[in-house]
Amino acid sequence: MDIRERIITGAGKLFYSKGIKRVTMDDISTEIGMSKRTIYENFRDKTEILRATVDFLSDKHRQEVDQMQSESGNVMEVIIKILRYGLESIDLVSPMYLEDMQKFFPRIWEETIQKGRKSAQKQLQDLLERGKKEGLFRAEINTGLVARIFYEQLNLIHSNEAFPIEEFPRKELFENMFLNFARGISTRKGVEVMEELLGRASY
């Protein structure tokens, strides 16, 4: 792991657990055991580090989903793996991280949404096309439209206005959105396969 990657992963760990605003450059320096001088030689400021952590996390998520696709026997296996991965990720990210991002770093938040919209929709569309070929998703669905709807719907998880966190725990919200949407686009065979896998899954 090179110096930049050490900074990115260490800072990301702090941002995700404590929120962004509360984390100082001193905190990052202590976390990774590196002088602030070295950090500033690689990044201009905390905002630049944050942008790098967001890009790093997005790339990691993309690679994880690609690997799930290649290692799964059918699209429903991918769906269950993504569900499990999403639930685990929610546990690792404090709500304060997302709140700070939207409130104090709106430009990075908007960039994240825009970049994610293009790449995530492409992955989702590929997944939907695979499901149609396997007879597990309905043949008549418009994969581009459905991928867009699904992506935008999942983004609502982060909206405290739409879903106050004290009323709707994020894990429960994600699971309900994800599974209900998947069931809605599935064929009867697809639902049966999914329910069978859910019965065997522990997440």
C-alpha cells in the first residue's frame, strides 16, 4: 500500500465512523502514524482527501459487484450477495458521514451522486439484462428505466426528510426497498429462486 492509499484508507475509516466535520488533520495523522507534513505533501487539504476517499470507495463498490457477478451461478445469487454487502456497508458508515457530506461538502455530494448515477446504472442494467436472459426477471421490463428508478429509490435511504432515521432504521429501510423492488421485477421462477436463497442466507 503506497502513501496516498494509506492516507485515503485511514482518513476514510475516520470519516465513516465519526463523520467528516469532527475529523481533523491531526486525527488522520495519528490514525495512520504519519506526519502531517507527509499528508500535506500528498493532499492539499481535508476536502481533497475526502474527494479521494469517495472515489476510492466508489471504485471498491464497483469492483465488488463485478466480482459478485462473475462468481455467481445466476442473477438471484448476485442479488442476495449485493443485499448482504449493502447491509454490512450500512453498519460501517455513520449517519453523520452522510449528513456532513450533504451539509458541508455539497459539491462533492452532488459529484458523487452524478458519478454514481452513470456507473451504478450501467452495472444495474447489465444485471437486469442477465436476469432477463436467465428467465428470472420479467422480459418486458425496460432495463434502462428500471435501473434508473432503482438507483434513485436507493438514494432516498439517505434522506432524513423522507425517512427520519429515528423512525426508519437504515438497515431495515434498505432491505425492504431492495427486496420489494427485486420481487416486483421478477418472474414467478425468479421469486421462487430468490425466496429459496433467502431461506438459506444468513445476513
